Amino acid sequence: MSRLSPLPSPDDWTEEEDRLGFFGPGSVTWRIHSDPSYHLGAMGSLMLQALHPVAMDGVARNSTGFKNDWWMRMTRTGQYLETVTFGTRTEARRMAARVRGYHRKLSGVEDTTGRAYRVDDPDLLLWVHSCAVGSILSTARRAGMALSDEEADRYVDEQLAFAHLVGVPLETVPRSVAELDAYFEGIRPSLAATPAAVRGVRDLFLPPMPGWLKVLTPARPLWGSLAGLCFALLPAWARRLYSLPGLALTDAAATAGLRAVRAGLLALPDRAYRSPIVRSGYARVTEASAA
């Protein structure tokens, strides 16, 4: 695939290609996104995304009632990511079209920069995309997944499908780890922990607990511990921007904690860390292979 080539259109798909989705079981993406470390990487990406003042303003300004709908919105975000990864191509395109339609309606003016924006501005979409790819990949590697440098580059390149579906201009999308690192190096001077960013991260640490979770006494401290681990896994420059007290895990301790969490989850049945969408994707391709 050339750098500027679009994804194939539905008219060019075979039934088998639609069934396999945009990645398929032979992809690095399926390996990483079905691993327990994926969930921690995804949460960490939200903390990283919040450091872009304009992108975070888009979240905060358009999140009226967010506290009351916190778990549902997090669930919808997870379902979008997993459907694009493990669903059919038809399902992925349908879900992405719904997200693009929602984003087109949202706009604002960010106070600290004075910038007027639309949530679907290309540079904002690229920022969100790059944070997800970088956080999920770095978390997977620190968790102990056996990923060569070539496989890491292939993962970044495979994510072009995600970027294309949500509307990121293809010529701007990093296609290797080196390009992704260069992107973050270039954008760092414009990042900041605005009050909205700090509030957003604190919401991740202390989300509203619905009734079904309140009956589980350790639910809140357990969630807080996982959120603290995700924060500790952020790049050092991102942690310095936040300057939040009481989260001074060393990099070595954070990596050890991550590996312990992953090992504990891997010892459980896969339904403990794989959603019905993920399991359905594997079942679909297995049934097709057996047919």
C-alpha cells in the first residue's frame, strides 16, 4: 500500500475480506488488542490525549452531563475501538461513519489558546489517533509481549486503517515507530496540562461508581490503583506536564506492576479480559476457516 492509497471501497471487497475485517487474525493489531495490556494502554491514551489543550476542550465543552453518563460513554468508546478492530469491514465502516457524523456537529473556542476549532479538525483527529497508537503499543511492549521492532513498525502501519476510517488525512499519519516518535517530539511544545486536562484525568481516577459497582467494596480502590498504574506508564515528559502529587512510581516499578497485572489476567479465562466483540471476531474467522 502506498502512502496515499485509500482503503478499498465496499464494491472492491470479497465476502471473505469483509468477514476478516480490516486487520484479521494474522495482524499485529489483533495480537495486541486481544491482550490484557491493551486495556491499560487504551486508558493511558486518554490521559495523554488530554494534554492537547484544544482536543481536551472539545471533550470538556461537549460533555454536559458526562459525570452522569461516564460509564456508558467509556463503554461506547471501547465498543467503537473493538468493532473497528474485530468486526467485519461493513460493521467497522458503519461505526466509524456514526462517529464522524457526531464529531461534525461539535465545535468551540479554546480559552488558553483562543483557537476556534471543530472537533473533526484534521490535526485534532491525528493527535487522538497518535496517542492511541503510541500508548497501546508502548504498554504492550512494556507488559512483556514479544514484539520485534519490525512488528512494532507493522502495528503502527496497520493503524492507517483506523486513521482513514475516522477521517485523518493519510499523508499526515505516522507509518513507523520512528515517525510516531518524531510526531510527538514536534508537537510537545504546544501541549499543556490545562485545568480541563487535570479534571479529566482526575475523573479517570475517581469516576462515578454505579450501583452495581458500589456493592463491591474494593471496586473504587482497585480502579484507582489501575488508573495510577496507567498514569505511571505515561512518557516522563507527559507526567512532568501534569505534576500530580502522589504518583511517583519509578519506571521500573510501573513496568513490574504492569507485568504482574497482565500475568494475573492471562491466568484467567479469556472472557475476563476479552469482550464479547473480541471473542465474536475470533469465533467468526474460526468458523470461516472450518467451513
